[in-house]
Amino acid sequence: MKILYLAHIRLPTENAHGIQIMKTCEALARAGHKVELVVPKRKNTIAQDPFTYYAVEPIFRITFLRTPNLIGLGRIGFRAAELWFSEYTHLRRAFWQADIIYSRDEFVLAQYIFLGRPLVFEAHGTPTRLQAFVAHRARAIVAISHGIERAYIAQGISPAKITVAPDAVDFAAFDIPQTRDEARAMLGIPLEKQIIGYVGKYTIKGKSKGVGNIIIAAGIFAKEHPSAALLLVGIEEREHFAVRDLLKNAGLSESAFVVGHISRAQVPLYLRAADVLVMNYPNEDHYRNYMSPMKLFEYMASGTPIVTSDLPSVREILTDAEAFFCTPDDTEALARALAEALAYPEEAATRARRARERAAEYTWEKRAASILAFIQRL
């Protein structure tokens, strides 16, 4: 098949959707299909080309369309640029020759509803009116969680046109030879410390990802365990002051390692260096019911024990056999879960091994195969 993937984004980008889109295109191409990713050409502080930046095999085509730079005009400018991108795209021959037009962007797909093209919409949250409008008229909807699937069915979308495909992981990239101590030596992290690790953004679109409570809980744990230290990776420079204040209040000023943005190649090494990895998503609607974070699958593939807030979206993937759960938004409960994971290393290692085995079920290649099989059945 000829698959045209449309993404109105800056590429490369530091945000997770960039790697998610690139790995999806790579996996679709590896399945033997001709894939073209179309993105707008924008100014970018990242000098590397997308294939190098994301360590993705260049087996599909990326087309950069010249569009007016209207982003500085705010939301109206963004929508105008998006409309231009949509119109420019459908004037290209590839648009009319594609067997599938695939996108996460409902505004882009909405421009093509009445053109009779085979549209596939990948849904990443509860449906807005526009997303429901697109979903009713698309050939297929790819939902990244069962919570999203239920939300679209509640909007009257036929279950027969929805498939659930959670996010995934490049499993081989996390099969690194370094031991925990070797990873620490390479990264300059003391061998004697009990490292509580978090790798990811501090906030997303201004919303908390629970990192503040990770700091508080780590501080509670460290009061009784002086060898404990917190490793925060992915904290942007503009967030350092806020994070430093939280660390000071938690008594962790001298027991924390704060690292900024790292390359994709470094992520497995930092995950391996920790004694335990934490996901502490708040008990909010999106996190509770709809998310499928790549962080989850990367943590699983790392083979490092996981402590996570107990949310239905996480329970779609993990059980008590693979991770340590705690009540969301409860720093004392999080501190207790950390204490349990670190006090029983054999049990923690067993759960981590099971999580890693489950991660092998969630590769980008298996995800692409599932999506393609579903589309071809329709």
C-alpha cells in the first residue's frame, strides 16, 4: 500500500509526538509499504535531520512543505497555517494516489472529509466535536487506549471501525549491555546511592505530570534512607528554578541529579542507572482514562523496577505482577511504594523482568502489523 502520513508539526521536535510519528512511519515501511511523511517546513533550533535525530532507519520519505510562518499570530495563525498545509497537501499527486491517508491531526483530516479519500485517524484523547465529526466519516480510528475506544463509541462511532493500538517501544534499543554500575560510571552517578529515577518532561502543555510529588515522596523516603538520591532527566532549563525550590523544600538539594534534555540514544542508559523508575501521573481525566505514554513502555523495556500511580489507563498494560502501584496524588503512598520496591530487591527484580517480557509484546513493528491488519479487513 501507499501510505501518506500527514503531521502538522515541527520536525524534529523535542516532544514525544515526534518520535511516536517517526517510529510509526518506520514500522509501516518495514512492513513492506511505501510510506511518505508530510510535514510543514519550519524554522527549527534542532539542526539534525529527523532520521539522525531519532535514530530511525531512512526507509520512508519525508516531504517538507513550504507554508507561511503564521505561528506567531497565536491560535488563529496556527489554524491558518494548518489550513494552508492541508490545502497544499491535497494538491499533490501523492494525495490522490495514496491507499491510506493517516494522521493524528483532526483539523487536517477534516478538510478532506468530502473528497472520498480513505482516511485513518489516530486518536490520542477523548473526542472533541471536530474529532467526532472526523471519526464518523473516516474509514478507521486507531485509539491508543481502551478508554479512548469507549469514549468514541459513546459518541456513536461504530466499534467495528475502531482498533486499539497502545503506544510502543523500540525494544532492541533498550537491550543494552551495560550493567547498572557501568551505566552509572558512564553518567557520573555515584555507585553507592539508591537512585530513584524519572525520565521525561516536568509538565506537558502546562499540565502537571506529577513530578513535584515525586520530589516530595523521594524526600520523605530519604529522611529514613540517607543513601537515597533522586535522578530527574529531561527538565528544561526554564524549569530548573522551580525544581530546585522543590528539591530544597524536600531536603534533597544535596541528593539530587537534575539533567536537561538528552538524546534518544542516552535514554536507555539513564533508565538502566536507576534502582527504581517512577511514573506518578495525577488522577486527572486524561491520565486516568485515555493516555498510553511511551514512557511506560520504555520503563518496561529497561528492566528496571517500576513504581507507578494506580490508574485505569496504566492497568490496561501493567498488573501487580510487573510493577508497584500507589494511590494517585498521595505522596505518603508513593513514598511507601518506593520503600517497598527498594526494600525487596529480589521481588522488584522479578517484577521488572516480567515487565520487560511484556514490553516485547508492544514493539512498533507489532503495533504497525496490528493496525495494517485491521485496516485491510475493512
